[in-house]
Amino acid sequence: MNPSDELDAHAHRLRAQKHQISAVELQLGSMSSALDEMSARQAEDDAVLAEAMAQAEAMLGQGTVLLDSGGDTDLVLEIHAELSGESVSHRGPLRTLAMVDGMDIAPDTSTADFEEALIAYSARNGLDLLADPFAKLMSASQRVAFERLVREDFSLKTANCDRYDYMLAGACGLIGGLVDVVFVGAASVKGGDEASPLGRAADSVVDSAVRTFARLMGWKGPKEGSDPTSSAIGWLERAFPVNYDHRHGVDVGGKFRMSTNNHHIKSLGHSPDLVGLFFSILDQFCNTANFVADGRLISVDTKDFKLQGSTVAAKIFAGFVNWMGHLFSDMAGSSGAENRGSGIPIPFYSLLQFVDVGSFGQHRQTFATIAVRVFEQGYDMRHGLAMSVPVMLTEVLTRITWVAKQWMVHKRPLSECMPFGSIPELRRMLLVSHGSLCMVDVGDAALRSGGDLIGFLLRGNMVAWVRFGYVSLTEVKAVVAAGSLDIEAVDAHLEMELARLLNC
């Protein structure tokens, strides 16, 4: 039985159940009416009997002889009527109540027997099992109330923001943009004093993370007089070797140009994302190394590389650990690198090498080549961490201002002002705030780069662009789907109702 037929079957059962409930309610009404009629007759008989007894006592007092009725109430009534000069009206019998129809179901009744009983019950009571069962489950008023509930609570809506919402969102984006311009700035390959304040902080955080990870993996610390970060990197390089760590074009047989400044972006196994994980495990299993050059995927055979583990699952886990450990060894540059060194790319940044189109700059290079050159000048994951700060600041400020406005201006309870989920007004405010951030960032990058694409990209905040693109797509989707059913809201409501029923 497919899901649609199964849903219809449940609806038919509910319809039969509803019919039974209606029949029982009708029968209870008939029983109540019969009991009321019996009570009325009983009261009438009691009144007549009381009056007859009073007359009898009066006749006894006068010495009149009475006939013994032998407990016959009708005879008493006839005598009373004769004495009173009234005519006797004989009442008919009480109406007989019919039995309520039902289905004989036992705990051990099978599904097939239940369906047969349901069909028989429906046939006896005129229930059409071929008609749409949902059309008869609710009354007209219930249907109107349900449609209103769906329209108000379970439909995707467009935002209903006022001018203050837009002003607050724009201000949050402006603050994030100023932080991006002043504290992030352009990527730097040298680091140190040449780097921006957040750039230096990101480098320091990554260095500390590399040392912490190395200690967790068994590193005993640096030798006396050596740099602790370089020592930790060297130890990780030896502890987590991989077969795709080629550094020069000669290492791959001269198939493409590569250097220590760009081998982390050209090797897909060095990408800290799902793409990198896939190619890392693939390379370790197949003794290959996959690179991107000139917009093409190039595979190079490597020497035999044996993963630890006796089963496929164990080898995959060993490959994952190798990939993770090797990423940490390259995250802060290599052990022998000067200055800041070449880190690993921002997640999914390596895929830009497949965009081998266009002709830019003085040397008329493609966009893929431009992306590699930008990476070579310090646009790596450490700079990505620095770029994420103004983006997160904009996000948090926007959500906080929305909560404050709902609570303080609209007087909503704080429990109803949680800035999560699909809230149309909050979604629109995030679009405006991240759009404002991107406008400030793009304007600053355009002015300071002087028309140079590499300079523009070095100052551009790609994290902000990706976030703005995501909220833009979300808003477009909401506008297009306005009025349709919000599946997430329905699921949440059903989960809440199920929890309530289980707790009853």
C-alpha cells in the first residue's frame, strides 16, 4: 500500500469512528428523552395518586365505603375520574430504543478482518468508501477554522517590516562593514605588523590551535630555543604523512606548474571541506594525487601508500585521521616557511580553479589563475577566520535588535522573541544588514584596489558575500513560495501535539 492509499485508509477508519460517535450521541439523546418522558409520567401519576389518597381519606372520614382496587393504578385512576366527573385518557406505551450498530472488534482481530468489518459497517450505514474521506471528516465550521489556522500559522509569509526594522538592519550592516574595513582589510602573506589587527589575531589563534592539536596527538613540546609552532608543525608532518603532498611541478613530472606557495590550493586533498575529504581518502586508497590546473582535474600516480587497518571501515577512518592531522600541519604554514607561510584554502575556495574563463589584468589571465594568485598572497583559511568576524558581528547584532524591538516596542513576551527559525521580518532584516555589509566592503575594495582585480579580491570579504548570497536565495524562495504550506512549521506543530498527547 502506497502512502496515499494508507492515508485514505486511515481517513476511512476515522470516518467510520466519527459515524459511530454520532450514532452513540444520538442514542444518548434518545435515552435522555425517554427518561425525561418516564419522569414526567411518574410525576403525573404521583400527583393523581396523591389527590386520590386525599379524597379517600375524606370519604373515610364521612363513613363512605371504598372498593379495594388491589393495587391497580388504572382502576384508581378510573375511580378518581368517575368521582371527579373527568374522562379517562389511556396513554400509549413508551417508545422502544433500537440498538446502536457497531463493529465486533477484539484485541486479536487481524487487519484484514478489521477492514472487512469496516466495509460491512459502511455498507449498512450508507458510508461511501469511494468518496474522498477527508471531505466528510470535518463540518463546514470546522473546515473554515482549519483553513484559517493553516493560512495564519502554517503558510509561508512575506515580511511585514516597518521603516525602523530597515533602519536597524542597515545600521547593523554598517557597523559590520566598518569593522571589516578597519580591522580586517586586505590579506597579507607576510603577517606580523603588515597584517590587520584581526588578521594577526586569527594567525595567533590558528598557531595556538595547531600546538594544542599536536599536544593532544602526542607532541612533547619544542626543543630549547626552537619556535614552538614550527616544532609542532614539523611533528604533525611526520606523524600524518600523505601521498598527495607534492610541492613543485617537477614532483608531478612537469604536467603543470606548481610551487610551495600554491600547492595547497592545487591539491584537492588539502581543501578543508567535503571535497577535500573525498579526494584525500580517494588518493590514499588508490595511490594517486588529484590536482586542479588550467581548469582541469589532473590525476598523478604516486608511490605505494598503505593505510592502517584490516577492514575497509578501519582504513577509511585511518584516512580521515591522516587528512585531519595533515590539515593541521599545513594550517599555519609549513615548518620551514618564512614569515607567515602558505596555509590551507578557505573551504570550497579550491573549486574556483575550475572557473577558467575570462581575461583579466595586465597579463590577461583567467579567473582561475587570478584565484590562485590571490591565495598566494595570503588569502587562506586564517584570513577567512578574520573575515568571518564582521559577518558574525552583523548577524548577532541584527538578531539582538530584532529581539529588543519585539520585546520593548511590540510588547511581546520574551519567550516568543527567540531569533531562530523562519521568521519573515527577521529574514528580511538579515538580508538588509548583510547587504549593507557587502556594500561597504565592495565599495572599500573597489576604491582601494584602483581597478586591479587581484587587489579587489584581496580586500573583498568572500565570507560576507557567501552569507549575503545565502540569505538572498532564502528571501527569494520565501517571496516565490509565499502562501504555500510551510512544511517545517507543520512538522514542528505535529511534534508538539505528539509530545502533548504522550504526556497526557
